[in-house]
Amino acid sequence: MIRFRSFAAAAAAVAALSLGARAQTTLKDAYHGFFRIGAAVNTRQCAGQDAAGAALVAAQFNTISPENDLKWERIHPQPDAYNFGPADQYVQFGEKNHMFIVGHNLVWHSQVPRWVFQDDQAKPLDRDALLKRMHDHIMTVVGRYKGRIGGWDVVNEALNEDGTPRRSPWLQIIGDDYIQKAFEYAHEADPQAELYYNDYNLENDAKLKGAVELVRKLKAAGAHITAVGLQGHDNLEWPTVAQQEAAILAFKALGVKVSISELDVDVLPAANRQPTADVSATAVAAANSNPYAAGLPDSVQQALAKRYAELFGVFLKYHDVMSRVTFWGVTDGDSWKNDLN
């Protein structure tokens, strides 16, 4: 019987199924020559407080992303204060283990302190002032890790589900070109770094169409965009193989790479009517929120194994355009989905 206690264990079984590898083959070795395999790590793992998690990451993965330590609220909590300690530990952990290090993220509507968009009288900034604040932040953060962090999620989740631009403070104050400016500043700060646009649900037709148009406009404006991150917050039925393939091919046609940047597969009943990875969407935990509290039934474990095999089959088919596959969390116990309230 196959029993999965973590994302890594599930994917290790997929490596064996997909590539005929022996069970002890590590993920990074199983997919060597196809694409990098990564995990999102937290502060405790990078600091060595979660020794088991850190050892698992070092053994299995060759690229890492930070769950929170490079987000604006953590690294730049006050106008005149940066908190580089946890981010430095994260980068040092990746360097020690000879990994490709990803920076997540520079411009997002969430986990940004309110002061970022306000002057010292708590009034909204104007366009030029917010552009300067964005520029200074990106130059400081990307500049600090120039040549060490290999790729950056420059802009995160800038689209609504229907593919239209999200009415974030960035858009409302700066205007439609704020994304272009973010890429411009990131390239200025580190001309050698890979630069990504990252979003969820891009496998859905409307949002995919919006993302394709966004990337097309960025490229036409001369932006240095290397890849699009398909977050991959999936479940046992969605996305279909056809949807996954269509999304990958759409960006390949634009001449950019694709990464699966935040992969997890949810086996629980949907907590919301519409599947979403929006961190502002919450659900109140109920008695039936987790019918598998005593353990995942073997039938569901087998379905999960088949689902990972199905997804990785697509990733392998299009390995020429895939840059990496990163699991969002080292184990199920680290999952962001555990916090429903």
C-alpha cells in the first residue's frame, strides 16, 4: 500500500511511476535533465529549528522558495526599517545546499503594510511617490541578493478570475503600467536574474486569456519576463489534463518558460463554493471540514498518487518549456491551507 505523509513522499512515488526510478531515488535526481524540483520553506526550516524538515529539503530538492520571509510585511515592515535576518538565513540555506534560489515576491496586493500606499498624513500617495517607493524597495531587496537569488516573482496575482486587472492599490494609484515598472526596476536591480509573473487559476479560460494578454503587453513594452508561474493549487479533479496542457502551450507560444510554482493537491471537500487560492478567502472550520482527521483512506491515497502521476505526466511531456516544479510546503503539516480562519 502507498501511504503519503507529505507532498515530497507523494511526488517521490510519482518519480518512480513516471520514470521507472527506484523508490530511494530523490526527487531532484529523478527529474534531473527535465526540470528543477523545489519546495517552499519557512523560517524554522532555514534557521534549523525544524531539523527534520531542513534535512528533507536538502536531500530531495534543488530549488527553494520562501513562504513569507521576502514578502513586504516581513522584510520591510516600516518605512525606514528593513528586517533582513530571516531572508539572509533563507538565502544562506539555499547556498549551503547548492540550490537555485527564488525570491517571492516583490509586488503584491496582500501582505503589504498600509503605510506603503500612504504619506505621513495617512493620505494616499500619488503616482510618482508610489513609483519611487516601489523602486526603492525593489532596488534595496533585489540589490542585496544580486547574484545570489536566481529568480524573482516580480508581480504576484494581478488578475481577477475573469482575467481583468485586479483593482489593487498599485493599479489605482500608479495605473496600468505598474507591472511593467516593477519588471523594469527588478531588471535594473539585477540584470542577470530571471523574472516571473506568478498567479493562480491560470488554467481557467478567462484568466488564462487575461494572463496571455498581460504577458504579450509586457513583452511588447520590452519587459524582461522569463517565465510565468502557474501556482498549481490543484485538487483531485481540477485542472484537467487538457486545461493544464493549454495553459503551458499558451505561454510557450509567447516565448516564455513556465513553472509550477506553488503545487499542492487538495483532497478535502471544497471549503468555498469556487476554488481559489486567494489568501483573503477564508472558511470557518466545521466538523465535516476534514473527514480524514483519523487518516487518509487508502482509496483516497491511491487517487492522490494517480493525480500526481497525471500532473507530472503533463510536466514531463512539456519539459522543454518547464523550468521548475515547486511544492508549496515541505509536508502536509506545513500547508497554508491548514489555516482556514
